[in-house]
Amino acid sequence: MRSRLEAAAKQIVPAVVEDWAKGSCEELPDVLGGSYTWPSISVIVPTRDRPELLRHAVQSILGQDYPGEVECVVVFDQSAPTPITVEPAERRRLRLIRNERTPGLAGARNAGVLASDGELVAFCDDDDDWLSGKLRLQVDAMRPNPEAVVATCGIFVLYRTRTIRRLPPNGTTVTQEQLLRKRMMEVHPSTVLVRRTALLGPIGLVDEAIPGSYAEDYEWLLRAARVAPIVVVREPLVRIHWHPSSFFEERWQIIVRALTYLLDKHPEFEQEPAGLARIEGQLAFAYAALGQSKIARRWAIQALRRNWRERRGYVALAVSTRVLRPETVIRMAHTLGRGI
């Protein structure tokens, strides 16, 4: 047996090293005659009117050091596809399609999923980019656990001149209970890698009915974690670029409708008081930003009765009495790498 192993190693190792150096090794030979085939991956990138940011995102996807096949499907939402000046290398494909489904992120993601054919599916927003080892490390993390259907990783949040490192909680997985309790923005849509069979099966596609596609990623993650705990790579492998945002009145109204929709669709929030108080605090803040002070205070008090530690309740009260401006709160939160 030992001589067989030594002979096989002498024959295989040089070729494997050479292929890895070229980035062209799709299968990892085993000295006993087996092999590991790296699954093909489709990366879905919804986009709208951000050509330069999009090009950087696509470059980071096609430049992955992943040994298997990678296709990048760019979905143009409410606009015609335009060329991207990125040349795919071997075992890399770039496809440009138009979203013919519901306008917005949810419809665009689903259009890309249904137009792709990878064994695994990943999402990346058009203003984010990946470190080169992202896909390889996530596939490695999923490989020992055949029941794992989704993997995520840590992130860097880039806001103005600041870079904030954010990691998922300690442990190898994230459960639905944890996600109900806390949004965990570290589990960002641009970090997601999912098995196609689960995405088209027990998890389901992204919900296109959620108003304005607001929190569509969070709603999908709650369903994904219901199927199986989400595998975590506790390294920051994605750069999330935040931009100063203008929260106009229509957007706050969309947020109110979307959060109400989320609570109606996921009654399990009733079993997690801290998580329910968080959503109620968000609703309070949105109503306060809309200038609807009485409704804002009612939601804030309800959130604080459920969980007196829920800071959004106190902040919403301050905004509703005009002690703070909503724009100031958002800017302060983003500076710390957090959302409302």
C-alpha cells in the first residue's frame, strides 16, 4: 500500500501543482483513484445605472481563484444590457441579460437565477466586490457537511473614509433563531452561496411581492435558515461599499409597508421578543422620519415594553420630538458600519 501511494504521489503531484499555478485544476485527484470535482457556480449581479462600480464587481467575480467553472450573470434592471469591458479567462463566462420579471432587486435576482445553470448560486450587488478566495473558502466550508445548503462569510464595510471589519457571530453556523433575534448585517446578500437544488426547492426564490424589494435578502435568509443552519466562514471576504443615501418620503413609506409585510409573513417573530422589538423599533423610526409622530411613539413604546434595551425605540422617540434629525442618525450609524 505504501509503495502504491508513493508511486501515485510522484506521478500526480507535479501535474497538480502545475495546474494550480495556472489556475486550471478543476478536479483534485486522489492518490487512491478518486477525485473531487469543484461544483460550477453562477453569480447573479443585479444592476442599474452604475457602470464603473459594476465593472469592479464583475472583475472581482471573474478573478476568483476558484478552480471550477464560474459564470457571472449580470441582470440589467429596467434598462437594456450594455457591454462591460472585462475579458473572461478560461473556465469563466460573462452573460448579460435584462430583467423581464418584477422591477427591482428581487425580480432581478430571480431572473438571473432562472437564466443560469451553476450547481451553486451566489449573489453580489453591483456596488460590492469580493476578495479572491471567497468562493473557494465557502465551498471548502460546505464540503464536509452534505446537509449544508447556504454559506456566508464576513465583510468589510466601506463608508466614506472608514473601513469597518464585520464578522458573523462565533461558531460555524447561523440559525433561524439567531436571525430572528438579530438581523446580522454581516450575513449580507453579497456573501451568499447556495445550492441550486435548495434555492429552487425548499427555500424558494426571492420574494418579489415584498414592497420595493426592501429587506428581500433578510426575508430570504429567514427561509433559508429554516431549511438548515447557514454555514459561516469567519473571514471578511466581501467589501460592501456604502454610499451617502437620500431617504425621501416615498422610501420611508416603502420601508413601513415592507416591514409590516415581513411580520405578517413570518409569525415566528412572536417567539423572539427581542427580534420583534427590533422590527417595531424600525417601524417607529420610519414613522418618525415621515413626520407621523403619534404613530411613531406608539410603535416605539410597544418596542420598549417588549424589550427595554431596544435602542431604536429611544432614537425614534427622539426623532419624533425633533430632538434628532433622521439623517443625522443614519449618518452616525453608517459611520459605525451599522444600519437602522
